[in-house]
Amino acid sequence: MVSVISYDEGRLRRALVNSGVEEQGLERYIQRASDSKLYYSWGDDQGGQDDLAVDVLGKKYLAPGETGPLQMWDRIARAIASVETPENQERIYLDFFNVLKDFKLVPGGRIMHGAGRTEARREPTLSNCYVIPITWGYSQDVIESLEEVLELGPEKVDDVRKIVMDARRSGMKYNDVVNCLLGEELTKLQLSKLLYPADSLDAIYQNMKEAALVYRSGGGVGTDLSALRPKGTSVNSTMDTAPGAVEFMNILSESTETVAQHGRRGALMLTLRVDHPDIEHFITIKDDPERTRVQHANISVLLTNEFMEAVECEREFRLHWENEDPLNLRYGKVEERSVNAKELFDKIVRHAHSSAEPGLIFWDAMREYHNGEYMAPLESTNPCGEQPLAPYTSCNLSNLNLTAFVTENGKFDFDSFITAVRVSTRFLDDVVEYNTNNHALHRIRTAVANDRRIGLGVTGLGDALVMMGVKYDNEMGLETVENIMRTMRDEAYRTSIELAREKGAFPAFVWEGYSRSKFVQSLPEEIRRAIEREGIRNVTVLTMPPVGTGSIVTQTSSGIEPIFATGYDRTVKQGDRGDTKKYRVYHPLVRRLFGTDENLPPYVVTAHKIDPFFRVRMQRIIQKYVDTSISSTINLPEDTSVETVAQIYMDSWKQGLKGVTVYREGSRRGVLETSEHAGKSLEQKVNGYVHPRTRPPVTTGVTERIRTGEGNLYVTINEDDRGICEVFSAIGKAGGNAAAQSEAISRLISLALRSGIDPGEVVEQLIGISGPVSVWEDGELILSTPDALGKALRRHLQRKGFNSSAKNSGVQLLQQGGDGKGIALNGTCPECGSSVQMETGCVTCLHCGWTKC
């Protein structure tokens, strides 16, 4: 394939030497870093390479013509440095390349994929996170025909059009624009034709359109539903009643799945305030056994301090919604009722315990610690919850790989880390500039230019602690992490202040408003004084994202998580057709340091072995030094009680966390599982009965023809990513009793297989059933149609590697793993195609999760 990227080989060599590669090793390094298979080779006597890392890098991030990470680092560094002044570009390119090389800085997935990619007609966005509100708007037809529809004179038309369009672009509140136009002597009737409020069908579908445009550009979206009127309330002055906020969730969810950009599906977070009258319906929206509703969105509840205090005191809590449309006859009417706060909280907890949703966001803490609340109040969060955002704002993300700063003697190199923090902060600020024209909407471009929000985070924390010989879950672990995070906060803020001095503060900066943030008030005094004096380049600077696929290509633990497990199976979606590939994963650091996961030192601890209340303490320490929020998951054993989950949430609120996610193992299909949980039934139970797993949209299989006494039988056996999932059969003669019996038997076989029944057991029940006429087929006596189905299924199992001669003939299908051992294909629950990696905060990211966040 011809490369679409123009490389300067001499410049690249100079950059490598500048980064510390010695001249005598230069050719060897170039050869290795230009070939993904060489770069990810294990380098031990077992041979082979990290197939998962090779595949993810190649399919998601390398541009056409790129064969390894070296070209990608160069492409990104050149692209982002290009926004600097000509005299500084070469120096800054070298700085950026140095921090990108060997993944010291892991750019967000959108940056790795899109920076420098000019071959596409529509350049992808480099921002992962957006919030698109459900908000007021205007009728396009009316705004273009003010003279005819509203009967305005020529002298009014231009003024009205300018007021409306400027108000929409600037984010003016609905009531303010209404009052402004009333001052222009328009009537309420005229305005009701021109404008529509947030609580309207027009606004909902406008949101869906705008979100789809963001998905098409490669971004993920958060949307809050709290503006929509509750179910059963009156609509305008008619007798109609509203369907409620929740009824629109599935439409928004399906739109997310439909729109793609470069093979990347959209990702969506839907939130609702806990005081909205539809809250109970919201938290149960995914209760259907097949989880067919709102499959393609994460859902979270915005909890207030008032609600949590009512829970703690077991008081009544008021749910309410007020009609804020002054053009509506019911303007100011409040819909309200009271509930027992503890009972509502318990319902939320039970759902989170059973299915990992909804997530919990402590909204008052989010807003009190938001540096830009004075000029752009928060609306919702991005799909993984780590980035609270105002309407139409976005954030680009990158993460420092902490393992790159641990020396050979197990010490943390703070000097190198400080340099990397400073370069990375400039890098992200330049991404804001580079990405200006790649946003899907003009309103986004305006909002992003106004606050210049960036999100620098970390990854590999669990691995870095192991390299230092520090246990994740003890006091030394907390102290070590606090020192790293404090350093990162201070240096990132100092750099943003220096950038403000060099290039100017973010346009909306006003010290009197900015200083009201509790986070700003927690900064060291010398930093606060410098911001007051110089301004600051970025309204927020730090974020802790999940770093899903970023951790795969970096070969580290994810984000701020401990090591998830020393070995596990992981299934990753391949493209958009539903195909998946299973990988046997050994944690790279454990493999490199210890060779095996047996007899590991006590400071190597995995997620499920850590006290969940300690995880809350660790998140609190990190949150102290992060101006936005954190995506992290507290992993819990399967037998964790509902009461424990409730206590984790209460402790999280009391310790000032902005949000918390728990995942009880086995509560959700389509996520990572430890080996201890592998092989357990993952089918849901409804009223005590096993419910079959959902049939995926795409299956693969074979069709076999078998002679029977009633005619030729055609048997199709299909598989999904967990094994055989269905059997279809058709008898040669159309219609009749034989065809009906064949179809009925096949349906019941399919139901049994998707319910987790051993295929060998199904074979054993069918083989040997006699019918009225037997025939010979290739030397085998076929006794009946059921007997033929059983023998076709048995042959399929044998071809796939099953031993079906014994009663337990459905033993797990094996394929060869990278270590030469068998890997169970039916034993674990893989990520479904969004999905998500539960070792981080993408609970539903589902998004297969590697890139949904």
C-alpha cells in the first residue's frame, strides 16, 4: 500500500538520537520500531509476540503505509507541532517526539488515529469527549420566512434573525432570548412558531442530529435528559400527555449504534438528575431479560448532596420538574411527588449490584470543583464519566505512562516525569489548536476556543508500583501515589500558566469567577497567585480516563487501576461485522519480571484481592489532584452483598469523590473475567429459570445434507463468539408433519445451546431415537430425523475439536494459545462488540469498550 504520510527519514533519525538512542544501536531500533511484530515480540526463549497489541495498534491507530509505532509517533509529533510558530516548530517537534517515543505519553485514541491524517475527505476529530445538550432552538423554515410566516416588516426581519441566531450560537438561555424578542414587540404566538424549548420533540431530534454528526467525526457524547418533562404530564394546553424522559432513551441509543466513522461506533452517556420524577423508570430501563433496550448507551444518575443527606437520615425526598417555557400556558407549573430516599437509593444500588448500571455521579461535587462553572455550568459527562462538560464543550486526552519513569533500581524519576508533564501539557494545548476545524458543529468550535479544556492523565499506575516494589493497597502505596499526583498537578498548572503568558489565557478567563472553584482554592498559594496575575491557558488541565486500548498498545495496566489479573482471556471485536477474535493474555509486566504468575512477591496484588474500601481511599487521594474526574472501577467478587455495594457508595460520597463505579464479577455479560470465574454460567436467571443469551446479529456456520427416511435433511449449525448457538434444519419435502417436527426440534436445540447446555448432552439426547424408516448414509445408519440432527451436531463438534464419545462430550472447545496451552472458547464471558473493559471505568463501554471512551 502506498503511504499517504510523507516522512523525512533524516529528521526522524535526528529525533531518535535526540531522544537518547545511541548511534551504534540506531539501525536496530529503527528496524524494531518500524515493525509492530518485532516491537511487540516477547524477546524471551518462548518466542512469539503480543498478538493483541499488534492487532489493536494496526487496526485502530496506524495510518495507511505505517508498519509500526515509529511512523505513528513521528506523524503525531509533526502534526501537533505544526501549530507552533515556524521558528519553534523543529524544537517542539523534537520535544513531542521524545515524549511520544516508546509510549512515555500515550495520546488519546482519537489523537493516535487522526493526527496528521489528511487522506480522508473529512478529517476525524482528535477529541474523545463531547456533551450535546437537549436545548432550545428555532424553526429553520420560519427563520428563513419571517416576512410570510410571522408577517414581520422588512425593518424587523434582519434584527430578529440576528438576535435568534446569535443567541443560539452563544448559548443564551431560552427564557432570556424569549424576553429579548418580546422586547422587540413580537407576540407570544409569533414566538411559539419561531422557537421551540428544550422540552420539545424538535429539541430531542435536534440533539440526535447533532450527536450523530459528532459520532461521524469520531467523538463520543454525553446527554442529560433532565430537561424533559415527566411521564404523564400535560403537553401544552392540549389533552395530550408526555411519554416521559425515559421513552426517548432507546431512540438515542440506536442512533449511537448506527453512525460510525472509520469503523468506530458512537459512544453515549445518558444521565438523569435524581430529583426528576421519572428517576425510578430511568434506573430500571435495562431490566428486560434480553437487555434489548438502551443497549448502546451507559446510564448514570446525577446524585445531589440533598438526596444523599436524605438517604443517610432516611427522610422523604421531593421529586420535581418545573415547566420553564414562558410561551406555554402551563409556565411555572411544578410536577412533584415525594419518595422515601432510602428506598430509592436501595433500588439504585440493587441495579448496580446486579448489572453494573446505573453509574453514580455526585453532581454537586462535580459542579463545586469545576473551574469553569461561573461561565459555562456543567451539563453531563462523557461516556466513561471522567470528563464533566458544559453544553457543546469537548476535551482531548492523553496519558503519561508511569512505568516509563521507574528506574532500573526501582526508583521513580521525578525529574524526567516533570519534564514529560510540561511537554505533554503543551502538546495537549496544541491539540486544541490543531483540532479547531475538525469539530462537527460551529457551536462546539466556539465553546472549545472559549475554554481550551485539556485532560492529561496517567496509565500504568498498577505496574509502576510493582516495579517499585510497592504494594497498591497499603499506606506506602497511598503515599507514593500522592507524591506522583501532586507533582503532576503542580507542574501541569505551572505549564498552563506559562502558556497563558506566552499565548494568552483562555478567552473566558475571569479570576473572580475562576477562583470560586474549590479545586482552585486547593492549589498551592504560589500557583493561585500566578493564575490571578497571569491567567491560565486551559480552564481544566487534568483527567483520569480508562485508557482501554491505550493500555494494550502500551502493554501496561490500565489507567489508575491495579493489575486486573495475571492471566485471562480477552475477546476483541474485529471490524463492524460482529466478528471477534479471542486472545490469551498474560500480563506483560508479570511475564517480563517474573516469567510466571506462580509464587509472586506479596507486593503484586490484583484487582479482586484489594479491599474495595481501600480503592475508595486511593481514588480520593487521586481526586484531590485532578480538576475534572476519574474513570475507575472497583472490582468485586461475585458473592459481594448488596449491602457492601451500598456502603461503598456512601463512603465514596462522604470522602468527596465525584463518581464511583463498581463491578461485581459475573453481573454483566461481555466484560473481562478472572480465571476463577471462567466456566461459570453467565446466563441470566429470571424467576429462578435460566434465560438464554441473546443471539448476535451475525453468526457463522456450515450446512450439511443428510439422507433420512423422510427425505434429504439440510442441517445448518451456527456459532457466535461463545460457541455453538443455533441449529436450523429443513426437510426436502416442503410442509407436512416432518418439516414441522424438524423445525420444532431445531428451535428447542437452539434454545438449549444458548442457555448454556453442554452440546454433548444435546447430542446424547437425540442420537438413537428411532423412526418409522431408517436409511444408510455413508456407512452410518440414520434412524430418524432427530437421530440425524444429533449425528450432524456430533460431527460438527468432532471437526471443531470436541471429544463427544463420552457423556461429557461437550468438553470445552480448545484452540492453541500463545503459550502452547489450550484456551477455553466457551469458558469465559468475552467483551461484546462497545464493549468494555471493566478493569477501568467504562462499565458499559460497552463499548467494547476499548475505544468507546
